[in-house]
Amino acid sequence: MAATLPYNHTVLSNWESFIGKFEAERSLVRVDGQSLDLAAVIAVARHGSSIRLSDTVVQPVLQSAKLVQECLSKGDIIYGINTGFGGSADTRTTAVKELQRVLTRKLHYGMLMQPVIHEHERDRENPQDTISIIAGALPLDDPVAATCMPESWVRAAMIIRLNSLSYGASGVQLSTINALAQLLEHDITPRIPIRGSISASGDLSPLSYIGGVLQGKPTLTTWAGNRRTGQRRILKADVALAEAGITPVKLEAKEGLAIINGTAISAGVAALAMHEVHSQAILSQLLTAMSVEALGGTDESFDPFFAKVRPHPGQEESARNIYAFLAGSKLVHRSDGSEEASLRQDRYSIRTASQWIGPVLEDLLLAHQQVLIEVNSVTDNPLIDTYQNRILHGGNFQAKSITSAMEKVRQGCQTIGRMLSVQCTEIINPATSRGLPPNLVVDEPSESYIWKGTDIMIAALQSELGFLANPVGSHVQSAEMGNQALNSLALISGRYTLDALSVLTQISAVHMIALCQALDIRVMNFKFLESFQSILSSETRKSFGGIVENDMDCLETTLWAGFKKSIDETTRMDSKNRFTFIISSLQPKILEIAPSSSETLIALKAWTKRCSLLALENYTLNRDSYILRPDATPFLGSASCHIYRFVREHLHVPFMQEKTIRTPEPEVFEGKIDGTSNYQMKVADTPTVGSLMTAVYESMRTGALYVAMMKCLQETVGSEESAQPNGI
């Protein structure tokens, strides 16, 4: 078996292809009708990568258009060229060019809102009628976002439609294909309604808006203008084409149908979703490794033997990844179960993580294959077979493969989200966190509840994700005179999948910040224990060295084991009371070994008081010192280091205390700098927990964080390959 397992290979190949689109010599996306990868779709859709039609598309395109004209000249009856459409295909016409314009026109039925500016201050002296007053109400939602597809969706659909038409089986003119390519190159994006497609005969209505813009219809609008200089604006289609110097298309026979009859919109949304879910799936494994470290868990759960005796490929791959991500960690706990009242094994959220994630990876591999095939398919009807000089009527527009892929992705989102949400709540809850304080507070537990709201947020997000996991494809309604009795609902499924990914990404962002906080606390406590062990030993020898004598080593070992156990069990207590309680709880262990005498009792009383004060003092000094320069990286596995550094150094998310998010008191600040009070400046720099989580979420949505994440995966795969002879 190759060292790079299937899912890792798919994700890394897609990522490396994507990154390659930003290198000068590989920046052009070449369109040839059959070799477009998902990385190219993302690069064009979200990053504006340039495209170029391959020279190989010219002859097939010309031949297919020629064959359409030849069949018409012979008097052949061809669906959608000289017949009606759908349930009205029993009509015939000789106005073949006008028929194509009628087709695109009749499908412009979607609702599109324009950006609205509401005036809150009305002229009270000019009375208005009731309708005018009511019409001035604040909107219920963002009217544009609620009715119009994001530009990235449309650009993804355009590159996929261009690829499909370039195959040479659709009968369109080469000039039409070139015009569509010019729209992409001039960054002219048709505004398309977000609703109205059942993805049966493809995404008819959404694609008709692309067809209408190609014709320069003044009734349709586009996004146009230089987005980098802030000149992006809404323009009518005819104006946008004129400004770009693009000649409007005059549709020939079959061309309107070829443009609108296909799955490009659904496939575009699905391609965007696949790119995101791959990143979240890899991230979930990395966050699981960080959770093992934060919870003081073990890597035993990911030992290769488990997959050897239960060889599901997804389980094997996930376990290998997590095991490798934990390499070098000093926080991984390897227990033999000898500790009194300790769990012999980790809880399910980390112990069964590879068994939980594994089936998702297998589903995502199939989903990726389904979307990739669709992106490189001809999906209109009828199709032009220039090899055998025939026109075939069929149903390649039925987008059920995309629905199938998106249902798997959405279910996978729920599965991953459930695991991450449980891990996060176990870290926040002192009953399950193995020695972390309640709500991950650095301050005293009675004075800070900084992460309590986060626990609630996780529950809200996961509940919504559970709802979104419900299938869409089972809600089919018969449409279009009963002709479209089977319809895939692929676009609707894709839309909800992107919604689910947004929610999952928020869960990941919350969990990531909580993990960085937990890891800092874990390391801070480790440093305290490291420094206090010698102090406790020294004080114990001073107090009881002449009393216990030969049993001194046993006493020290017993006391230290009891101290560490009590440290984990008393995290709910404030420091002042906590250390007095802990040291006092060790007294019976001394009395079990030391002889019963007044000397022992006097020494015990002095020892208790002295050690309680020293423990509190040492803990406070250690905490204050760590807060000034928090750095958990020397204790973390290599993968966790990458993510921790990204959060702390690149995103500037701090190790959080109450004062991190507390709004300063006005009287503390005096004077002004450049007309702005010091207080106002300080308030502007004060984050909320939510704003810090938003920064992490945004870094995932833009893809910036995934650069660091993919580096972890590349290092993991590289180390595995180098460890095996000849990469086998």
C-alpha cells in the first residue's frame, strides 16, 4: 500500500493544484472540456484566476455547431431547436433563432432585490400616506444576500459551463463560448436569483441569467468594475458589455438551450463546498490531536493495531494522521491505570475519533469523485455526437449525482461537528477536563466565567447543524406539467450544504480558541508542578527528616502523588483556599507513616502552614510570569505548534483573562492623542470573546488558516513516506 492514503492524497493533490494557480507559470486555468479540477474552479471563482481556452476545443465546437445546422437543413425534428420545451415539446416551429430568445426570456422569473438605502429621518412636515410609511420599514434581512447568489457561486458556474460547452457536444458557436470566457476575464458577474431551481432539467432559470447577460439584455443586471479599487457596482447587462468591449451574443439554433440546460450552477456550488469540507475534515483531525493534548489524553487509541484488525480505510487514515499529529508532544499521557480512581482510557470524543471520522472521509472521497466528474461533463440536451453524426435526446441534466454528493457532505458536517462540540464541552467542564479550571479561567473561578457563554454557543451551533443534516433530495415535487416529475433539488441541497459548512466552521473556530486557551493553562500548570515539586520535597525533609528517617522517600512519593491528584480535583476553588485545602488533605498520608507523637503534630502544623503559603506564592508567581509570556509550543506536538502559533502570532488572539475583554474605566485615562482620548483608543482595542472567535472564523473562511493546516498534513505525509523504504 502506498504511504499516502487515498483521502490525504486527494486533499493534498487538490491543495497543491490550488496553490499552484498563484504561481506565475501555472496561473492560467486552461479550459479544454475534460480536465478541469476543483482547485481550478475555486481559483477562478474566488480568486479571479485567468482562463484560456485550449486550442483543442476549436474543431469539436465548430463541428458540433455545423452538425446542428446540417440536421436542421434535412428537416430533422430536434427537441428545443424546432420544437417546444418540456411538456410543450409537442409543438413545432420554424423560427428557430427566436425560439432560443423566447426560452431564455421566459426563465427570468427569479426575485432579485437591489441594495436599498433607508432614510430613518423623515420630513415630519410633509405628510405621507400609510403605504409610503409602511414601505419605509427596515428590512427583515439583507435584501441582496437573501435573493442574489454570491459572486463566487456564479463565477464557479460560469467556468464549469464554459468547460462543458467547450467539449464540443452542445452545438454552440465558438463566438458564444469566447463571449462567456470574456465575461470571466473582464470580471462581469451576472446577478442571479438564489432561489427558483429544482435542478431537474439542470438549473434552467439561474443559467438563463447568464444567457441573458451574454445577449446584453438591459433588463438584467451584473456586478462589474474593479473590485480592488472599490469601483465594483451594479450595471445593466448592456452597459457592462459595452464598457468591457464585449459584443452581445446573437443566439443561433440550439444555443439558448445549450447555455441554460445543464448542472453548472449546482456543480459550482458543490465544488465550493467540497473545497471547504476537505479543509474542515483535515482540521477536525488536527483539532482532535490538540484535544488529546489539552485533555491529557493518550495516543494509544490511534495505535495502528486497531485499523489492522478493523481495516476500514477511513479509520486507518484518520488514526495515522492523528497519531502523527501528536508526535513529539509532552502533554500526551500514557497511563497504565495504576492511578487511584482514574479513567483507564479516554472518553469517546477522542478515544473513538478515528472510528467516528473515518466513514466521513470515505463519503467525502466519493462525493469528490462525483463532483469532479460533473464538473467535466456535458449536461445539456439534446447532445451532439459528431463521431457518428447524430443528435441524441436524453437526461444528462438530471443532477442527482450532485445531490448525492451534497447530502453526504452535509451529513459529514454534522458528524464532525458533533465530535468537536463534545470535545470542546469536555475541555470547558472541570468534571471531564482532567485538571483544567471551570470555564478555562486563568483568574480565580469565583471571579471569572469567560468561557461559559461559549459552551452555550457550541450547543446552539450543533443543534442547527443537526437540523441542516436532514436530506433535501427526499422533498421532490412534480413540476412543469408533470414532465419534471423527477428533479434532483441539487442546488437547494448545495445551498444548505454551504450553510452547514458555515456553522461547522464556527464550531471549529470556537473549539480552536478554547484549545489554545486550554493548552496554555495545561502548560502553565505543568510549569507550576515542575517548580513546586522540589519545594514540597525540601519542606517535607526539613519538617520530618528527623522523624520519619528511613521512610522519607516513600513519604515524598506519596505526598507528591496526592498533591497532583488534589490539584486536578480542586480546580473549582479559588487559589487562597485551594492550596490550604490541598496541603491539609495530605496530613493523613503523613500520619500514616510518621510516628504518633507531639513532635509529629507540631511539625505537621508548621509544615501545613508553611507549604500552603509556599504553594500559593509559587502558583501566583508562576501564573503571573506565564501570562506575561505565554508559550505552550515547547510542550506541543509539531502539528499543534503550527496552529497555536497561527492563532497567537498571526491572528493575535491572546491568552485570555478577564482584563483582556474588560472595558476600561474612563477615569483611568486622561489626555488626548490626535483629538482622540486615550480612553477611546483603549476601548477600540478591547476585544470581546466573540470578536476573537470571529477572527479565527474569518481566517478559515478566507482560507488563510488552511495554509498552516496543510503544512501540518504535508509534513505528516512526508515523514510517513520517508520512514518507509521506497515510499512503500
